[in-house]
Amino acid sequence: MLTTLALILTLVPTRADSVEHYYAHGNATALRSHCQTAASQAEDLLCRYRLYPLTMDRTLLNDLPSETESASAGETAILAGLWGYKAATGSIINKIRSGRRAGRLMELAKETGPDDPFVLLIEGQSLLFRPGIFGGDSRRALEVLRELQRVTARHPEGGVSAVEADLWVWYALTRLKDPDADAARTAIENRNPPPMYAEFLANPPS
């Protein structure tokens, strides 16, 4: 009886699983509705982080805390990612201030949990999109995202799916004009990725 109950519990999706599902399927309406009942700061930050790329709703970046309530590396990295989104909007002063805050939080996250999936994901994204003069480095990003692939393979419950990790490795390879990019793309397509990731393959950021 206990074994059966344990199996049932492993099959019940967590709230974090629901956030990932709605994001991967590009369902902003369902994700926004889900996020209205966030039970903690960690869940609220995750919801905002996943919802913002779907909606580009800048109100999601309002009232961001300057630090997290817990010492979780993943939560700190997600907050860094949100401040990074904020750095891409508004005045030059806002860009500088928000960018510095994002960088400080990211360094703290890496110190706390360098192997956390969200630390690796957001650090890799930051290295890809940050201008070179501010430390952007596509080759270093590929190294970080390769590690993300290894982590998601070992810990699929970490909040970042294996297909998302594969997608960002493919994108880094594409940015580097690496000949392995085509094979990486085909491997993802053969897995029938959810709509959000299929769209990213079709129309990656320039």
C-alpha cells in the first residue's frame, strides 16, 4: 500500500512542473492564472521569469526584491535573470543599475550552487546575450550550457528540462557557427519538442 502511494505521489505534477509545462507550451493565459496563486517568493519569481518572455509584460518586473528570502542558488539565479530582463528596458541609468544588481546576484548564486540548473541556464543565457565589452562570451556560454545538459540528464526534476538544455546548447553552437549545430538541431526536432521550443528552433534570436 505504501509503495503504491509513493508511486502515485511521484506521478502528481508539482506546481513547478505546471509552470514549466505552461511555459514550454507557450500558454501565457494558463501560466498567468497559475501565478496568481503563487504560495512563496520562490514560486512568484519562477512564475515571473517564465511568464515574461511569453508576454513581455514589464509590470512583471515591478517591485523586484533586491535579494531572496532563502539561500537557494536557483532562486537567486532566477532573481538575477529578472533583473537582467529589467536591465534591457528603460533608461541607460536603469540599464546600468539593474545590470549591476543582476551581476551581483548571479555571482552569489554561482557561489551558493554552481551546479544548480537555473544557475547554469541563466549564466549561459547571460554570456550569450551580454555584449562582449561587458563580459559576453559565446564559447564560455557553450561550456556552461554543456554542463547544464549533464546536470539535467542526472536530475530531470531540477526545473529545467533536458530538451531546454539541448535547445540552448544548439543555440550556442549556432552563434559560434559550429558544424555540430545542424546535428544538434535534428536531434531536438526528432524529439518533437513542445511548441515554445519548436518556435525557438524556427525563429531563434538574432
